[in-house]
Amino acid sequence: GCTRQQKLWRVLVPSAKPMLMIGVNQVIMLALNMVIISSMIGAGGLGYDVLLALRRLNVGQAMEAGLAIVVIAIVLDRLSQAIARKRPVPEMAPEGWQRYRNLILAVVVLVATTLLGLVMPALAKMPDSVTITTAPYWKAAVDWIVVNWFDAIEAVRVFVLLNFLNPMRSAFEHLPWFGVLLVLAAAGYRLGGIGLAALVSVLTLLCATTGLWVPAMQTLYLCGAAVLVACLIGIPIGMWAARSDRVQAIVIPIIDTLQTIPSFCFIIPVVMLFRVGDVTAMIATVAFAIVPSIRYTNHGLRHVPQELIEAGRVSGCTRWQLFRHVELPVALPEIMLGINQTILLALSMIIICAMIGTRDLGQEIFKALAKADSGRGIVAGLVIAFIGIMADRLITSAVRSMRARRGMA
């Protein structure tokens, strides 16, 4: 006999609480990701401290402020995850004010400590005389690495730039828009029919008609290079974690921590070691975007139906044959979704990487922001969105067709 409102608030919302809290967790992480970007348009706080330190090339202060943001992100992430995982205990619901006793207790503690802080200022704000700074240690560590490993780091940077990134960038910059349109339209038709072919054709045509085709290809090159490296590193790690519970116990906390770190914080240590440029942007993007390729690969291989594995063993498959012909084909749709998420995360780093010398759509947005040219910034942002939409639709359609062929749809 519940009304619609009673059904919503007493049945549906409590049942969906874990998934809703996961959404809240993602909102918190995305909000923290914007902390440093917001400081570029006048916001204060730790984001401004990081930005100011980077402008002054103050390595220690930038690392310290960045780590403070990371610590806040980890604390909020763990708390929201704990709330999401908590299951209700079957007991009689308390009545009256006792239903909110935890909230009331928290408010009382905050009010009491605030009033106490008015009497004893040291309880409201930590005195400068007892604060501890780690900035000199971070600066000393970076200086030591630069002094002792500069030749090796510079050799790696130059090798990657000359033999991998520069040829790839040159190839992408010379791609004709009409040829790319035909290839993407054919792929769209093959994977999703005439509707998907029309969508990718229109979006590719819009990218070309904006006059930003070359920056779009530069964006695609840098994103593609980062995704390639992230997958070459992340997918094998995910496979290894799927094979070993011990490895998974080590890998999962690491990638959980990586996922909570705001995107800008990946740039700070990389810039200090590799200076500015495409190599730095690629490494920072790989570090930021690698998590889905590990997580989805591990999840996909661990959730292969046990009956299929047993059937393979009964058929006499070796361990390699079982992996090659049973586990990998079944897990491939999940792995492809991980690659899709890796691409989208790499694209989200484009604007941030523009701050360290890349020449692509992110740089166009950065210039538009500096000149308050809203039209130019919106157009460049839309082109990035078009690239992300095309990649997402093509990969999603490929995953759907894979699942349909395997009877998993």
C-alpha cells in the first residue's frame, strides 16, 4: 500500500544506496580533479598553492601541496567507499532523536571544538612553530635525481621523442580528412550499421570544417600514443593480477590510490624529471589513464564462467590453450571496455597537458582561456568531445557485437 513517494524513499533509495554512494564517490573525485584547474581562473586553496609553486619552479612546495590534495582525496575516497559497502543490520529502527544520534554527536563535537578554539587559538589553527614541512626534502630528492640521473633520463626522453613520438606525430598531421572520414564511416557501418556510420561521418566532418583538423590530429596522436603505452603496460599487469591473488592484493590498492590522485598532480614529478614537452605529457597521461586497463582486464579474466574453464580442461587444453582459446575471448569485451575508459581518461588530460608545452586542441583551449575568447575555447572543446564520442561509440558497438557472437548479450 505504499504511495509513489513512500516507495521511492523507503524502498528504492535504500536498496540503491551502494550504487548511489559509488556515484557520490566519483563526484568527489572529479571535483578534486578540478581544484588546480579552478585556480587558473581565480580560485584559492591548495590548487592555487600548487599552481603558484609551479610558476616559481618551487619543486618542494608544489609536491607538498599536491600531496595534501592527494591525502584529502584518499581520505574522502575511503570514507565514501566504506559507506557504499556498509550493509544495514536487521534490527528495530530507533525512534526520535536517536535515529540521528551520530549526526547530532558530530555536530556537538564540531560546535564544542569551534568554541574551544576561540579560547585556545592553537586548537583552531596549528601554530607555525610546530608545523612540519617536507618541501626541502622533496626538492633535495628531485635535485639528487637530476644531478645523478640526468644523462640517463635525457637519453630516454630524446630516444622516445625522436624514434616514437615525432614520427607518429608527423604521420597523424598528414592524414587527409576525407580519408579518415571514409575509414571511420566504414568502421562505423561494419560495427553498428548505417546509424553509427552517419554519426562518425558527421562528427569527423565537423572536426574538419572547424579549421582545427591539424590540432585534432595532434590530439589524436598524443592520446593514441599514451593509450598504446598504457595498454601495453596495464593489460599484462591485469592478466598477472587475474592469475594470482597475491599480485591482485598488491595491485588493487595501488590502482585505487592512483584513481584518487587529481590529474594535475601526475604532471608535477614528471615535469621535474623530463622537463616540458610531448614526452612529459605522454608519461603523465599514461600514469593517469592506466587504471581502467588494469582493472577491467583483471575483472574480465576473473569472471570467466567456471563451466567454460572446466569444459576446456576436460577437452585437454593446456594452460596456454585455455587462456588463448577460452578465457581471453570471453574476457575480451570487458578488456575493450577498459581500453575505452583509458581513451576517455587520456582525452581528459589534454587541456592539462597544454600547460606543459603540447601543441594540440588543449593548447587551443589554453590560449582561448588566456585571451577570454569563449568561442574559440568552446569550438576546441567540442572537437575534443567529438573525438571522445566517436571512440566511445565505435568501441561500445564492437563490444556489443563481440558479446552477441559469444551469446553473452
